[in-house]
Amino acid sequence: MNTKIKILLLVVFSTCILFIRNPFIISLVLLCVSFSIFLLKVHSKLFEWIKPIIIVSIFIILLQTFTYSPIKFTIEGLTFGITISLRLITLLILVFAFVSTTSTKQLLEGFDFLPKELSMMLMIALRLLPLVKDETTRIVNAQKARGLNFKTLNIFKSYFPVLVPLFGKMLEGSNRLAIAMESRGFEKK
Amino acid sequence: MGITIKNVSFSYPNKSVLKNISFCIDDGDFIGLVGSTGCGKTTLAYCLNGLIPNSIRGKFSGQVMVDDLDTAKNTVSDIAKKVGLVFQDPDWQIFSVSVRDEIEFGIRNFGLNKVEKRVKNSLKIVGLDGYENREPQKLSQGQKQKLSIASVLAMDTKVIVLDEPTSQLDYKNAKMIHDILEKLNNEGKTIFLIEHDTDFLAEYCDSILLMNDGKIVKNDSTNKVFAETNLLKKLGIKVPVIR
């Protein structure tokens, strides 16, 4: 399918889901989207994607059930919590379906209607994501090898030795990329 | 013609990097540049295609002439049509989603014609023919470096400056890259190679520039420079086995 149509469908479906208030209709959409993911055989990483959202959803349902009317169990609150959670899960599965069936190249082709500078920025951002991931793994391993124990430190102290070299590396890298692009005729506006 | 560097000095806000450097690169030369880490090799490479003084901030003095173009009076884009630059780490130069797009980037920026022919030729020279539709991220490190060379080759610059292009490669891939450079030099391209492996420099280069602390301390034929074993040892540079 043409990527532009896919992007349009994603936007239309996502918007519709935000406006549907009936949890049964949202459930029906969720079932249809999930079924199509299984039909397309791209479901292998689906659970990994929705696991954190399921935890968030449970929290939302509990919160809504007992706070819809102050500190009291209400059916309305439960229904509202379920509706929000279903919306979240459906949106996530829609995005998952889009991402799993679209390569980076197709995705960029889908955004070719954007101005050249914007599509170039998008392309570079997408291109750099795996580099950032690899670099993070490398830095985490290097710090572990030097005895850093991420479990015993608080979140700020443990990520400081990772984030500082990572930002340094990214800034240096983006500078080098800009130089490389310029030396191949890409001019600053 | 060629490149003439006259009394070039350059300093970053807190550090003087190049100190009164002068030398010439003639058309068809295969010149090697060697020196210890931080002695200013990369900065010198940036001077050759106009990135210094046009894009990189700092205090620049002297003159770099590429053929009849003064790098200080022309844009990087103008100089880059004559001098191509290949960097050390291909991961930070390659950004397109296909090999073809990556090579076409420079060609289109310069508005050159025969795009398809240029893509095919440059890939053939580096031994990546048939890779047009492959994703660059999925190539091996050696193939990525070949791709970055191909993307410069496609722009058909007279001079190719390479900043330690094989520092991340194993011997086999490094040798392959140097063989490609030798072939290009035989076809008339001028090669300026910054390299830490003196064995490769001894094998491939016609002349060597020896650099230390921002200065050129020796500029002579490969044999003569590498015969100065005491000087090399003093500067912490490996004396090549093949001389």
C-alpha cells in the first residue's frame, strides 16, 4: 500500500478513536486491528510493545474507578477508565501496525511532500536512532566494565555517567555529519 | 596547478593547531601525511577543501589555493567540486536510506549530469556494483567506508583527501581500500592520505609529509622520510617495516 495512504489512514483512524466514547465500538476496532496484525504475520513483537501500556492502563482504570466520584467505587468511573485504556491500546496497536509494515525508506517516501529541509531532518533523525542506541549500549558496557553498578545508585547518579559521554558523542557526531554534508556540496541557507 | 598551501596558521579559540605550514600538492601526486594524535592532521585536511576558514570557526591566516581558487574567497561548495573529503568514521558521514541516495547526494548538490552512470561507475570502482538498493546501515564497516569513498568519487573531484579512512578496518579491508586509492591515482586522481599506519604509507605513497605539533617537520620522498628512523622514533611514529 502507498505510504501516503497509510499515513492518512493512521491519522483518520487515530482521530476517530479519540472521539468514540462507546467502549464496545473501540473494542471492536481493537479486535479488527489486532486480527489484521495476526493476518499480516507481524505480531512477533506486539506483546513487547503493549506490555508497558497494559500496566499504565491498569493504573488508569483503578485511578478512574475510585476517583471519578471522590474516593468511592463507581461503575461510571470503571467504564471511563476502561474506555481510556482501550483508546490507548488501540492507538498503540495502530502505530505498531504502521511501523511493522513500513520500512524507513517507505516512511521517508511517505513524507516527501514536506519541504526538502524538513524531510532531510527527518531522514537524518531516523538514520541516527540506531547509532544512538548502539552508542548507549557501548557506553553502558564501558561504565559497567569500570565497576558502575546501575542497581545500587539512584536514577540520576546512575545515568549521569552514561548521558554525559552520550551527549558529547552525539554533539561531536552531528558536527562531523554537518561537515561531511557540507563538503559534498550541501549549503547552509 | 594543484594545491598550494602558503604560510597557513590556524587556531581554535584556546589552542593553536597549525603553525605556519607551507607545501604544494601537484596534480597526480599520492601524498601521505603522518603525525602523532592531535598534531593537526584533520585540521589541515579541513583547510584543503575550504571548510577552514569558511565553516569552522577559528583564527586563520595564510593562503590555500586550489588550482586558481583561493579557499578563503570561495564557498566550501565551490572548493568541494575540486577537492573531495573522506572521513575516518563512515557512520557519521552516511545518512541516506539507500546506497544510491547516498551517492546521488553530492551529485545532485552540484547539479551534475549523468547521475545513473556516475552512481554505477563509482560503485564499480570500489567493488560495490549491484548494491544500489541496499540499506547503508546494513553494510559492513569496510563496505560503508567504500561507500563513503564512492560517494566522493561520484562527484569526480580532481583531488581526494582521506582522513584515516582505514583506522577502523582490519588489515584485509584496509589493504583493499589502499589498492582502490592506488588504482584511482594511476587513473590520474590526486590522493592526499592521512594515515597512521606507516607500512601502508611506505607501500603506496610517492611522498610523505611528517607533522608534529602543528608544523611540517619533513616533506620529502617516501624513502627519504622513512629513512629518518631517529626522527620518527623521537616523534613517536612507527618506523615502517617495508621501506
